Amino acid sequence: MHCEPFEYEKPVSLREFESLYAARADDARILAGGTDLMVLIKEKLLAPRLLIDISDLHELRGISWDPRQGLTIMAGTKIAEIERSTLVKEHAPALAYAAANLGSNQVRWMATMAGNICHASPAAETPPVLLAHDCELIIGRQGGERTLPISRFFLSYRKTALESGEYVKAFRLPPLPARAAVAYRFKGLRRAMEIDMLNIGAYLELCEDGQTVSDVRLAMGSVGPTTYRAAVTEKKLKGMPIGEDFFAAACGGVVQEATPIDDVRASAEYRNRVIGVLTRRALEECLEIIGARRSAA
Amino acid sequence: MSRHDFDVIGKDQKRKDGPKKVKGEHEFADDIQFPMMLHGRIKRSDIGHARIISIDTSKAEALAGVKAVLVGSEAPIKYGIVPQMPTEYALAYQKVRFYGEPVAAVAAVDAETAEKALDLIEIEYEALPVYTTPEQALADGAVKIHEDNKFPGNIAYESDQNFGDVDEAFKNSHYVLGKVFKTSYVNHVFMEPHCAISKFDTNGELFIWSTTQIPHYLHNHLSKVLQMDMNKIHVKVTGVGGAFGGKGEVSNNELISALLARKAGRPVKVLYSRKDVFLQHRGRHPIEMRVKVGVDKEGMITGIDYDGTMDGGSYGGWGLVILFYTAAMLHLPYNVKNVRFNARRIYTNKPTCGAMRGLGGVQPRFALESLLDQIAIDIGMSPYELKKKNAIGFSHETVSGQVVRHSEFRKCLDQAVENSGYLEKHGNLPFGKGIGLAGGYYISGTAYTLYMAYKPHSSAMIRVDNESGVTVYCGATDIGQGSDTVLGMMAAEKFGLPFETIHVVSGDTSLAPFDLGTFASRVTVAAGSAVCKAADNVLKKLKPVAAIQLGVSPEQLEARHGKFYSVFEKSREIDFWKVVEKYIDAHGPLTATGDYTPPRRTGDFKGANIGHSPTYGFSAQCTEVEVDVETGEVRVIRVTEAGDCGQPINPVSVEGQVEGSIIMGMGQALYEELKVGKDGRLLNPSLHDYKIPTAADIPELKTTFVDSYDPESPFGAKEAGEGPIQPVIPAIFNAVYDAIGVRFTEMPITPEKVLKALDEKKKQEGIRS
Ligand SMILES: Cc1cc2nc3c(=O)[nH]c(=O)nc-3n(C[C@H](O)[C@H](O)[C@H](O)COP(=O)(O)OP(=O)(O)OC[C@H]3O[C@@H](n4cnc5c(N)ncnc54)[C@H](O)[C@@H]3O)c2cc1C
């Protein structure tokens, strides 16, 4: 495949990377797994002058757990590592599940979660779960960093809140309260290697009574230009008792807030209809997890 | 030799190509490199239908590294797999007929340079209207896509056949059901894209390495298009990473590589991208079929009325043959006395349809098995009972004159039904779950060649000596289905030697004697017969030598376990290789040939001679599905298959064929569809957007053989590569009906269609109640 020539750099330390990226931010692109980037370059949709390969930066790899801060996943961690991590399975099982459903094994060993969110496709696998967890992003740049809730990261179709010279350094998923759970549901035409027609991440937290919704987050994919939360519905659901009215309000609400289009994967009509089904199933799963945890305790 | 008393046949053999493929050692076309080799790339049209006004290649030629640029006027000779109706050129000549048609080609020092050069070629077109459906192409005043086409407008070919009296039969029927069925535009999606390397030697002889099913036809077309004597052309088939009919026609890249190599004076490789593969296409014809079936009170079929419009795409290809196959397929595997067939193939401005696994059968089978299922349900009979009643017996002659010398189709139905628990499940599963039954069959080879010839369809030569052992030379082509293994196993059984010791040289027009090619599920029966005959001829030479050594008559001798021995007195035995040595010492080199010509029928048959086959394979499947009624997802849970492939030569290979057929058919039933824009552009020519089943989608597969042996076939064998795909799609559709009570008549059954149909059904029920 012939594509426009580009330079290639592979820094070996974070400092080297940050200064290189700061100097060339305008015509450089970060190359993580390349599973999105190289596709765009080959299709001639993008012609960066410089690719900075971050796969050798050990500072950007790894998963750790801290009871107060929660789960930290460094930006360059491979999707396959997230899929297999016992820490992720324990503290964010829905993320492990979403990771396991991204592409193929080969793709998962190349791809990173930072690449997944920075590509900012509305159909991407991990953003719904990260939004459901209300994850915090640590954003780096030469000589500093800032944090940003992921709910403010996706601006529009394939556009993120990263400023020139900034990069995603780490993901921080706060510890889940007791009586809270996250679930992920998706729908593709086939069972694997699929860009989802629809997906949803749901967070459900119950009050101490185990009956009343204390908090809920519903993050929908493939129903708009970015993955986003059904904020109005979330508000309405707070304080409702678990029961048919709650599910009906949740399903009805997401359909109201979804703004899907027709494309090659599915029609808007289909998406509108099935987003409610997935929402119900995801919330039911959250309930099940909470229930199972309670009976185990 | 008694039927089950085999040492090699019927025992799972590890294929010699297996470990090599796993280790990346098996040589595919793209692995081949030559010094000074150039890379060829193809400039494709960005318009769906147009006259070519001019092509300016000067800038491309001026680019450093470009060694040759080629346009259609340099090889304006038409070719086609049906030699009486050539329609294609190596590169578009005067006209382009589909979006993405090859118009020019470049050979350069590397692929990047060649691709860059393509962008420098300027083509001026005069646009013509683009027809992407038969309806548009048949509209009044439509421009002819092929100006010299003999048939009116854009009809590529049409045919009517009438056996018995269908109208009369329907008048006297208890129940007649008709529906319109539509099949989709699907590609084979073999793993390995097309690739050919051509090289001329100093003497002007052409050597071509290509991934093809049909070295003979490639040989023949190269001779025609390059205007060279066939004896100066050497076709060598490389490893073939799947073909399924898609490499069963000469592909543009083969001719282009040869033409570029001649022009540049250097070897040229032309490798396709996946998009190129979709544009070369030759996948299954979408057919709109209006089909009616009548039955009497007992459920016996009274007649079949078929009207089909095939969307052929832009060129002829195998189309004419496939049209006649669809006609032939109406007559089996059920006993039908009255059959009417009206059909036409239409040119449209799309990549050409052609031969794809089970060609001609899959579409009518879908319609017929769906209708029979519905008819049985409507008249209150089990679909199994209806199908069993109508199934042909052990031997049969159709009203169209096709002779089935051997069939165990009834056993297939029984075994699939019994193994799946169909009778208990059908109609009794909870809403959303269902089971469907379908039967099918396919030819095991063709009775006639594509062009008039009386030569044998297959031939083989066997050479035996003490240095190299046994070498079987046969023109048959192993395209991944395992024919080299099967042919080797047959020779091994004949000689009483282990399979591992047999060498097979195939798919090479210079080394191996003539064979027509790998298509129509012909190789096991045809090439197998040739190899068996050649082996018998070797034994005829060896036995007298052994006989003298042992002091017994040659007729008493059997070759087994590496020895010749007397069947009456086993202790009178002599080592096989000792006999070979003595033979060669006395007579010189030991070789023998064998050949095969299918039985010819006399008489005047409609539909030329298409559909006639030496023997036929059969299959029945019971398929279980689960439908998610909220999301519309259809999931195939389990397929229970029973097949009559005669004696399976290499059972594990047959299982592979059956399983592959089921998965391939399932893809077409549920996921696959090439989408075409208004301008004729393919909208999803990548494996990202064109969805074939993945490992995660594969259902539980229970495949079994019925007890079967065709005594007139080599070791009792029949086809297994194309019959098993026939029932797959209707079995899924019938299962979906059983699950949710919706009779789908259009492929694929997508989740959207399921939800819409369920809504519609609810509305209807609401109106009724
Ligand atoms: C065959 C195939 C199947 C796929 N299936 C799926 C699927 O099922 N679901 C799914 O969601 N995706 C899928 N993808 C898309 C892709 O694999 C994922 O989006 C993946 O997570 C991208 O990660 P990457 O590391 O490869 O990113 P890259 O391609 O390296 O980068 C993507 C973008 O992110 C930027 N970037 C990368 N890292 C950073 C960083 N740390 N900070 C700032 N910017 C950064 C890059 O500059 C680039 O713009 C598939 C891709 C392929 C090829």
C-alpha cells in the first residue's frame, strides 16, 4: 500500500517523548498500537509528517490498584492486558468484558485504551464503560499534567478535548461504592470482530435500603456523534425505587436522548428501538451483580 | 476388494500440506520471487458505465521505476470461460461496464511505485447510464451494456424448459403454494487473494504461477489473448488458499501479469488486494425467483413452476452454465413429474457473478425447501414426512433425463432427523426457538466439457521406481479441498502401500497429463477414476512378474501391506519393491496411464447437457436457531447433518468440507451482502464491512455419514464439497419459521428484518383477533 512518507521516532523515556511531542505537536501523531491510525493513513485520510511510537515507554504501561484512588491504567497498556488483568476483573469487570470484545486477539495485543478513546469513534468499545465508571483522565504535556473527567473528553465526532501537545497519560477508575455495579452491553451483526451497531455502559448504585436508586449513569455508543451519557434520564431515575417503572423510564429515556443516524451497520429506527433493550439488560445485570455481592457478603 | 476392507481409504489421513500450511512453509503464489521481478498494479475505472474516450499514460510512463504501462487496446481479444460466448478483455477495451473495472496496468520496480503511477494515468470517459438492478437494465430504452449481445436489450441469456404439464398438474392439485424469493449478492471470501507471476524465458516461452482452479483453461486463454502457441506456455498452480469457484475463471490479473511481463521483458507479479478480489468477484448470482409447488392430498409433489431473473453483473463468465444448472436443480432430490422453468440472466453494471460453491443449486434449493416446509405445515404434515415421501429412491431418472445411478438421500433425511430429535422438537419448542429441516444434493462432476471435445476429462500417469517410489501425475488441482491427499490415498490403497510414501504431482500443465480442472465437484470421481485406472495398469505389469517369482497365477495376487501375495495362500508373498526392481531390471521404466470419460447419454436434452453427472451426492440437515425477539438477532445453535458422499475417502476432509459448507451457507443466510451504490460502486468491499461468520458465531456441528457406496465410483466415492451447502440456508430459514412463525423469503435475515417482521406479524394477529 502506498502512502505519503512520514518520519518515525521511538522515544525510550517519557521525558524524551514529551519534549519531542511538544516541539512537533502540529505535524506529529502519537502511534500507540496503530490499529486505528495506520488504517487512516493507508486510506489516505490522514498524512502526518511524524509518527511518535510510544510503545517502548515503560512509564506508560501497567495497571495498579489503590483502595482510595481506585484502579489506575496507564495509557499505553494493551487492551489484551486489560482483558486479562485480575485487578481489572475484580474492580472493573465490565471493562475487562468490553476489552475482550474489542477486535480480535491480534488486534487486542496491539491496541491500547488511549488509542481507543483518542480515536473517538462513537462506536468504540471502551468509552461506554469508562463513562459509566465516571473515570478520570490524567492528561500529560511537557512539564505538567491535568485531570479531566471523561464525561468532558469527547467533544464531537472524532474530536476530543486534548489541546495541542497534550496526551492521555492514564485512566483512573474510582473505587465502586458498596451496592454499585457497572455493566456493558453491545450489539453487532455477528459475535466478534465487529464494530458495534450499538453499545451501552450502565452504572447503578442503590441506597442502603437496597431498593432505591441512589445514582445511575447510562453511556450510549453509536447513537450520536460521540459516546455520551443520557444525562436527563439519569437525573430522572435518581431516587426511583427499583421496579418496572424504573426500567420503563430508563428505556424510554435513552430512546428520547439517543440521536442515531442510518448507516451501513444499522438504521436509526433499529438503533432507537434496541438501545432501550440493551439498557434494560445492562441495568438488570447491574442489579444481579449487586444482589450477588450482597448475598455473598 | 470388498467394500469395507480397506487399509487407507476411509481412514483419516493427515494431509501433507497441513503442517506446512501451519508453519507457513506451503508455497503460495505471493511467496514466489524472481530476480528482477516487477510488481504490477491495476488502474480501475471510477465510473460504472462509460465509453473510453482516451487514456493518457505518458506521465505514468515517465515516473522513475515504471517499466511498462498497458492498456486494453494492446490485447483487444475477447475471452470467457464459456468459449462460445467470450465477453471479456484483459483490460477494458473501448467501454467500461462496472465501477472498478481494470482499465490500465503498470509494472514497476515495487508496488508503491506502481501504485503511484496509477494515479498519474488520465482517462477520459463518456458516461453512460448505470444499471445496478435487472429491473433498471431491462427498462424500456435501456442502453445495451454489451452492444454485440445477441439477446434483446440486456438479457445475457434466456431459456424456457417444460417437462410434463405444470398447469394441468396444478389444476389437479390439492394445494399449490407460490412465493417470491430473493437471494443476495455474495462473494466467496476465500482467504488468499488472487496472485499470478508471469515470466518469459529467452526463448519466448511463458511460465505462469497462479492460484487457480483451472490450469487448463488458463493455458487456453493465455494462448488466445497473447496469441501464442499453447506448447510455449507452462501453467503452474501454486498453493491455493481457497477458491470455491472464485478462481474457476481466468482472472484479469493472470492475463495482465503475462502481458506486462512480455512488454517489460521482466517477470511480473500481480497480487490482488481484498478490494480487487471483491471487484473480480464471480460470486453467487442474486436471483429473484417466483416459485410455485403443488402437492396432492398425500403430499406428493405434482409440479414445480419456476421463474427466475438472475442478476449477472457486467460480464458473461459462467453465467450461461449456471442458468442451466438452476434448471437442472429443480428435478432432484425429489421425484417430480411436471417442471416448468423460465429464466433469464441479465447484464448489470456490477462486478460479474459466477461460480460459487454449489452453483445453480443454492438459490432454487432455498426456494424449494422453504416452500415444501410451508406446504407440509399448511396441510398438517410433518415436513420430514413430506420430504421423505417425495425423496427419490436408490436410483432414479428425472423427467429431464438426468440419471441418478446411486442415492441414499432417504437415509440422509432419516439420520439427520433422528440424530437431531427433529420430530420431537419441530413445532414444540418455545417461542424464539426453532428447528428446521432441509435436503439437498449436488452433481459429482459434469458429463460434458465446456467446449466440444471427446478427449478424456481426466488423465493420470503413475511412475514407479526404486529410487523415487510411487509418483502420481495428474492435472487435477488441489485448491485446499485435499484432492492431492485423496488421489494419493487411492494409489496407496491400490498398491498396498502407506499413504505417506506416495507422491502426487498435480496442477502443472507441463508435468502432469490433462485434466479439466477443479469445479463441479468432479475431482474425486473423475481424477480418482483416472488414478485408479493408471494404478490398475501398473499392477497389470507387476503381477505377472510377481506371479513367476511366487509360482502362482497373476489373477490370484493381491497387493497389500507392502507385498504381493496369493489370496489363497498368504505365505506365498513377495515384497512390492522387490517386484518393482525385477520388473525394471527386465523391462525398463515402469509407468502407466489411466483416464476417465464420464458416461455419455444419448438423446436430445433441453438445457444442453448441463446437470448430467456420473453420480450425485446428497445431504440433509436439521438446524436449530434461537431468535432474540427483542434485538432481532438470529443465532444458529446446532446443525445436525447427514451426508451421502458415497464412501468417504478421507473422512476428516469430508467433515471439513461439510463444516465449511455450513458456515459459508450460514454467512449468506444471516450476514453477508455486497452493497452497491447508485453509481455502481461497491460500498463494503472489505472484510471490515462485508461480514463473514467468525469463530465466535460457529454453531455446534454434528456431521455424520450415512452408510453408502457407489459401486461404479472409485472406491465408492461421490462428491462432498458442494452438496452439503445446499440445505444450509433453507434449514436456517425453516428453523426461523419454527421459532417465530415468520416465513422469510429474502436473504440475509438481519436483526432489523426480524424486528420488522415481528411487528408486522403482531399487527396481522391484532387485525385477526
Ligand atoms: C481489525 C480491527 C478490529 C477492530 N475492532 C474494534 C472493536 O471491536 N471495537 C473498537 O472499539 N475498536 C476496534 N478497532 C479499532 C482499534 O483497534 C481501537 O480503537 C484501538 O483501541 C486503538 O488503539 P491503538 O493503540 O491501536 O491506537 P492508534 O491507532 O495507535 O491511535 C489511535 C489514535 O489515538 C491517538 N493516540 C494513541 N495513544 C494516545 C495517547 N496516549 N494520547 C493521545 N493520543 C493518543 C493516535 O495519535 C491516533 O490518533 C479495530 C481495529 C481493527 C484494525
